[in-house]
Amino acid sequence: MKLILIAFFLSILFHFLFIFSFTQKPEPKKNIQNKEEIKKTTEIKYVKLKKKPEAKKIEPKKELKKPNIKKQKVQKPKIEKKTKKSVKKKTVQKKLPKKQLEKSKKLQNKILKNQIVNKEKSIQNKTLEDFLSQRDSKEEKMTSQVERLYGREFETFTKVQKAFIKKNLNTFQAITQRVLNQMGYPYIAREMRISGINQVSFIFHPNGDISNLKISNSSGYSVFDDYSLELIKIAYKDYPRPKSATKLIFNVQYRLY
């Protein structure tokens, strides 16, 4: 069907072109001549124009750079300004009348006395505090020393016995060491170049006698232990006596110098 339509369309187109070609009439010769004249008149001649010589560009003259000459600053002489001398104004004290002067002096004296009294009181308080603190520290050291020597047995003693021991324990040791120095160092220990500490215990009676003398803690050397027993038998006569029978325990030290 498509082919039939295409063929029909082409046949109509050919008929139309054929009819159009016969309908055009040939132009007369005059027209041809006129055309030739028109062509002659319409011909355009191209003329080459000479280019004008280009004007030379005049370059502007380069300005010569002036050398940078730094202007030296001329130092002007300094003119010292005269400072005005500060004049201290004298303070003029107004003289007070005699009564007021006496009152002021009395007040000053009272203030000074109060200051001196306060200073003395503060010094006394400080000395008391220092003394009490030293006393407390000594008591603490003594209690710790007694506890090491006696242990729990110290709690069984009376207040009088406890006070006597704390008060005189150092004196017992000092007297014993003094007698030891008087008697001299044990001969055998001196030759052997040995030293040591042992612990002595005994009961001290109010009449000055002693009982149950023994070595409670040995030094490890029989020389020192035997020497300590003989030492106490001589030294106890100088010990302060108790009001009631009291057990004494303290250390005897042997040291070579």
C-alpha cells in the first residue's frame, strides 16, 4: 500500500514539472542586450590603495633618575632646661602650752609602761610554755624508758613507787657509771677490746639495804655480768632511798674509749 502511494505521489510531481517547463516563454534579445549593458555598468573595478607611511613613534625621553642623596640631619644643640629647685617647706611645729605637754608626756609614759609590762608577761608565758613543753617531753621519754625496762609489771606498783622510779631512774644510772669509771674498765675486757650492756634488778629498801640482786638481761659476756653485780654492791650506798621497798631495774653500759 505504501508503494502505491509513493508511486502516485511521484507521478503527480513529474506531471507538474512537465507543465511548468512549457508554460515559461523565451525572453526577447533586447533584454539580453540590456543585461549586458547592466553588467558593464555594474562591473566594479578594484583599485589598490597605497598604504601611507606610518609615522614614527617618538618615544618619550627617559628621565634620568636623580641619585638619592640622604639629607643629613643637623643635630641642634640641646638646650638644657633649667629645672626649678624643689624647695622643701619647713614644717613649723606649733608649740603647745605647758599643761598639754605634761598630759601628753604622761600618756606616752603610761603607754610605754603598758608595752613593757605586756612584753614581760609574754616572755614569762613563753618561758613557762617552753619549760612545760620540755618537762612534758622529758616525762614522755621517761615513761617510755620505764615501760621498756619494767613492762606490765610497772602497773602493779603504787603511785609513790612509780613517782620514785621516774624521778630517780637517771640518777641511779649516773651514779653507777661514775663508780664504774672509778673502779676502772674490766682488765680482761680491755685486753679483748669488747664492750656491752647488761640489765640489773634488785629490791631497794628504805633503810638503804638491797635484796634479790641479779642480772635480768645478760650482755653475753660473763666478765661484764659478774662485774656489774660487784659494782651495784658498792654504788647502791649513794642511791637516794625510797619511802617503801621498791624494785629497781636499769642498764649498766660498758664502752671502750
